[in-house]
Amino acid sequence: MLKFLLGVLKFVGGLILTLVIVLAAYLFWWSGSAHEPINVRPAAAYTSPGGPILIFGGTRGTGLEIVRQLRERGESVTVAVRATSNTAELKKLGVNTVVADALDPATVNAALASGTYSAVISTLGTTRGEQTKRPDYIGNRNVIDAAKAAGVKRFVFTTVIGTGNSYETAPRMSRRFLKDVIALKDQAEQHLRASGLDYTIIRPGGLGDVPATGTAILADDPQAFSYIGRVDLATLAVQALGDPATISKTYNAYDPSRKTMARMFF
């Protein structure tokens, strides 16, 4: 019996070791892409859009970082918030707010009518809740339509790698986990392209709250994939806002410093 138990323990130990090796291999080698991006857009000096900017999704995450960077550049920024949103960070930044629920077209239209905006930025999205209650498509569609009706021309939109022609670029696990989100964001992208607005779409891959590297770029290449920090993604969105060469373009956000998932931890 003792010999049998030792054999079982040895087998289990070997299995655990194998799993650890496979996990390490995935983190350091298999989670990224060996593809080298083409059609890279060099970082351009920031140019102001020349008027107030309205942001949807600006209370946290990438959206809040975009707000912070625009305020550092002296821009007048208004953030559309829900009545229940925590606006403490926005108040610290001296940002105007307007109450709007992206799923309610009337309040979105009212938000656009609250000022004369030169540009709209949307980072709206969620992985939670029923499809009809997610802003990924319906909410962004409402914002796009309201921007067009209000005469706003410039629109910057962050989505995700896996939409449209970048579907095969997203890791298989991400495609399964984010299947519904990818489908909704793809619909939103298509709606924006058909709107006639001067759009720029930016698709990040693996996204996290990690220190900025300052090495992220925009690649007009649906096969480009890397992981990226929110601060770096926000920097790309801000740069694209004032760069007319990015109009009518869909970019993958690519950070050569974070080619694999391991670079999000080490």
C-alpha cells in the first residue's frame, strides 16, 4: 500500500510539474505573436482638435487616463457619466460632467447638445451583463448617432483585437471568453465606419493596469498583436485624436515591449 501511495504521489507531482512547465511556456512564448507589424504609424506630436472634447467611458480605466492626459495638455474636457457614477477623480482633474446613460438615446442626445464639441471619444464596453444591457454596441451606436446629429465630425473609438479582420489575431482563449463582446464591438465598428464621421478605431490586445513603457505604436495591420498597459493605450488615443493621417483608419495597438503575457507581470 505504501509503495502504491508513493507511486501516486510521484505521478501527481510529475503532473503538477508538467502543468507548471506548460503554464510557464504559455506565459513566456505561446501567449504572444511572432508577427512583426507592418504599416506602423509613427507617433506624432500632439495637435489640439481646437475645441471641447466629450468622452464616454471616462470615469475609469483607459477612459479616465485619456481624460487625465487631455487635461495635462490644457484641453477642455466633458465626461458623460451615469447618475450613479463616482466622479471624484474627475472633480480633481477639473473636468465638466454631463449625466447620460449610453443605453438611453435621449440622454445621449442631450449630452451632445450640452456644448459645442470638436470631438467625441468612446471607450465604452463591458464583459458583464445581458447583451441588451451592454454598451458595446447599443451604447456606442447611440453615441455615434448623436455625434453625427450634433454636427461633431471627429470620433475616436477603442475596441478590441478580435473584431472584424483581426479575429484570427486574438488568442484562441480570448476569442472564446470575449465571444459576445467581440461580436458587439464589431457591430459598433461597422456602424461607425458607415456614419460618415472622421473616425479612428484603435484595437488593443491584452490590456492591463501596468506601468507605461512609452514604446506602444499604432499598426495598420490586423495581424499585429501584443499586450498593452492602459496608460500607453490612452497615449495612442490622444495622439490619434489630433493626427489627421489617422482619419478613416483602423489600427491595432502594439507594444513591442509586451509581446507576451509574461511582460504584464514581470
